[in-house]
Amino acid sequence: MSPVSQSIARKRSERRIAVRLPLRVRGRDARGFSFEEDTASENLCRSGAAFRTRFDVAIGSNLEIRIPAQGGVPRRDGQDFETQGKVVHISESPADGEKVVGVQFVGPRFQRMFRSESVY
């Protein structure tokens, strides 16, 4: 584990679960241009998520995140989960040039939990 990964792991109070859920992410890239992208989570917990993006976002930037209810996560009220996230880490994906972005939810927290897909 790299020193940066160790630092991030120490700051997390909750264990992230490897689960792929559809996400719609909206915000501004590092140059200030608005973007909206459909992607999927790499992992998530109640207080944050990580996902891949082709956009260059900056640490500390705020993003709007939506997980559709029909994405295998039916909520009791049938509504999509919507929150805001603050970018807390970014890493490059060597395989495809995308970035893996980690956000901490600064709006509502995600209330559903899943078993890791690596268990199946």
C-alpha cells in the first residue's frame, strides 16, 4: 500500500464496499467547465464513494451525485439518492487513462449497504 493510500485509509471511518452502481455525476472540471457524466461506482460506503471519470476534477471541488433508484437500489420512497460530494482523492487509472475519484458525501449520507461483489 502506498503512503498516500495508507493516509486515505487512516482517515476513513467506514469500510468501503466494492460494488458497481450506476451514478450520474455533475460539476465543474479543473478548468471551470460544467460537465455531466454517467458512470458507475467502484466502491462506496455511507459517507462516500469512488468512481471513474474521464473529466479532470480538482481536489476539494464539489460534485452533485445521483444514484438512480432503478439501479438495483430501490429506496422505500422510490426516489433516486441525491447528494453532494467533495473530492478528497484522485488517482490515475493506468489501463484507460481515466481517473478514479473519491468523494466524501457532504450532503445526505447513503443509507443502504451491500455485500462486496468480490464475495460472489
